[in-house]
Amino acid sequence: MDADNEAKGKVSDQAMQNPQALAALQDKIDSVSHSASIMDSLPKSVKRRVNALKNLQVNSTHIEAKFYKEVHELERKYSALYQPLFDKRRNIVSGEVEPTDEECEWQSDHEDEAALAEDLKKKAAIEEKTEDANEEKPKGVPEFWLTIFRSVDMLSDMLQEHDEPILKHLQDIKVIFSGPDQPMSFTLEFRFEPNEYFTNTVLTKVYKMKSEPDAEDPFSFEGPEIIDCDGCEIDWHKGKDVTVKTIKKKQKHKGRGTARVITKQVPNDSFFNFFNPIKVSPDRELDEDSEYTLATDFEIGHFFRERIVPRAVLYFTGEALEDDESFEEEELDEGEEEDPDEEDEDDEEEGDSK
């Protein structure tokens, strides 16, 4: 008994040291106890009917899972329709294709609202011609993808200074959906021009998905979820691997008292660690840090697929960033939590009234 009590005490201590785990556990307990209390208070005949309703809900969940599988098929179908546009985007960015004057015409909202005076327009046209004559013409859209990486918080957090020269060679990112007879997944393809850092022309990251209710907890199903991912091996040129760094370490011989300096390679922070993800093993439980890293990885993969690749030019210009900020503000406005400052003011007013 003492051993059991000691074990329970250790588990309790660990939970108290991890507020997030404690909160999640408490929510689960509250949910179960609330559900149990309602069911316990029901007459037996009503309880039977509620169980029938729950079985209907399970059946509904399985239909919902089929719905999401068909949505995946639609995504695959429309991906083929989008791809010619994305291919042309890649060709313009890389400088392989020069768009026509007609394709380059773009009327901004500001110019619609207030047209420039005619003389200013003429002056601007003359200045532009002079600049064009003197300006060195860059190829395509330089640093297109690198600019996006720098601008998006989720990606800039991964970006290191030594990654930037490599990402200047990134020409395109593609999303490839799994085929109709394959398990649900999508692949991110990062396409590079020949460079001095590695021999690969394509780096890949495969995200494996599941769209089936859990047999033990079917009501937790909320649609397809990423369950695992596979990276790829990067064939670095000698001395160019930015995912490791060489450090020197001094070792002292215990007996003779002599010292020597050894060099060893240790992991280094880099965006390119993205292609070497943590592996999920069914027989090994991940620690909290690994779970967080993996969840972040899944979120980034989803963000590439849903936002970055389809709307790349708007992230390059910053317009999509403004949309994202507006969306976040709207969510905060609709939330239930009060502003801490407002709570303080309310407390002060309550104190004054007393």
C-alpha cells in the first residue's frame, strides 16, 4: 500500500508541476462527471433513448468521415486545375518567362479613388523611363520565397541567418495530394535551382493524415488530422550542412594530466531541420517537448498547404498578412475572455462603490 501511495503522490506532483496537463485532466474529469451526473439523473426509459441517440451520433460521425474523404478527392481534382497557374507563377518568379504587358496591368484601389493629375503622370512616366535605362534588370522576382519566409511569423521563427543564402535558390513550393487508392496524405515539394549547398533539386516532406473516428472515442472526431510526417535526406556538399555545427572541446587525461582538443559536430538551429522531423512510434510515448515540436510541425505543414502555396504572391506583398491580422482580431473580439485592463477597471469601480 505504501508503494501505491508513493506512486500516486509522484503522479500528483508531476501534474501540479505541469499546469497545462493539469488543466486538460481537469477538463476531462469535469466533462465525464457532468455527463455521468446527467445520465444518472435520468429515468431508465429515457436513458435507453439517449443511448440510442448516441449510437445515431456515432453513425453520423462515420458519415462525416466519408464526407471529408470525398473533400480530399475534390482537393486532388482541383489541384490539377490550379497547377498550370502555379507553374506559370514559378516560371515568372524564376525569370524563365516574361509576362506580357497585358498580364502586367494592375489597377490599384488607391488609383481608382484618386487619379493622379495628368502632368504628374507624364512626369512619373519620364522618370520611370530614366530609371529603367539606368537600372540593372534583375531576373524574375528575386528572393520571392525568402521574402515570404521573412514576413510570416511562423516561418521566420524557424529561419536562421545561415539559411537565407540557401533559400534564395528556392524557386517553387508545390503541394501534391495522394492518389484515390492511396492512404490520405499530402506532400510538400521544395524545388531549388542548382546551388553550392546541396545536390538535391527537390526536398520533400510527406504529411500522413487520418479521417476516421477513433474506435475508443468516436465523439472526438473533428475531421482529417495529420498523424505523422516523413522528411527526406539532404545531400549536402562538404562543409555546407547548416543543420550541424562543429565545436571544439578540451579533454583532460585523468591519469597523465595531459589535455587534448577534440572537434565534434552537434545539431544546429536551421529551417532545414524541417526535413528531419521527429518520428512517431506507436510503442513509445513522446515527452512534452517532442509533442509540442511535432504539433508545431503539423501546424506549419498545414499552413503551407492551406495558405502559403495557394496565396504566395499576397504573402510576398504583405496583403495576406493584413488579412491574417484582421482575422485574429475578429476572433479576439468574439471571444469570451475580457481584457485584463477592463477587468482591473471593473474591480476598481466595485471597490469604490463599497
